[in-house]
Amino acid sequence: MLLATTDTVPGFQIVRVLGLVRGNTVRTRNVGVDILASLRTLIGGEVEGYTAMLSQSREQALDRLRAECLSHGGNAVVGLRMTTSAVMQGAAELLAYGTAVVLEVG
């Protein structure tokens, strides 16, 4: 399935617009990762635990977005955007959204 942040896709024609689709996930922090992150602030560098958690969250949100697009009969999502928001202390939502469409080579 094609996911694009653009509203059009070169070489393809949108033949049907199916509407808004989205996928989200809410994740909480891990105490062990928080401790390592605190230590990392003293010496600098990447907090690999957070990097992995955010990467997994993005993939899960995109997987859910793809599933919703397929359930509407789409083969692509255009205008894809991602956003985050705090849900409660220590928990955040990652939301992926866009427009489900049917593309044909054009």
C-alpha cells in the first residue's frame, strides 16, 4: 500500500476518494528506560529505549492506518500526517491520519 504525505502521486491518478482514515496507539513510559534516560542526560547520547519505543509506536499506528484504508477498499493514503499528544502523565498517543483513496496508473 502506498502512503504519501503529498496530496497527489506522480504517475498515478486518484479515481476515488474514500475519506479520512487513521491509526493510533497510546504508550506509557518504562521505569527502566526512564532511569537509563536520566543517566544519559549526564553523559549525552541517544536514549535507545525511547528510540525503539517511538519507532514501534509509529509502525503500529501506520499498520492500523493501512488496515482501516483496506477496510474501506482503498489502495493508498494521501495527505498522511502524524501527530502526538499527551494523554496523561507518562503516556502519549501517536496518531497517523490521511485520506484513503483508490489510485490507478495514469
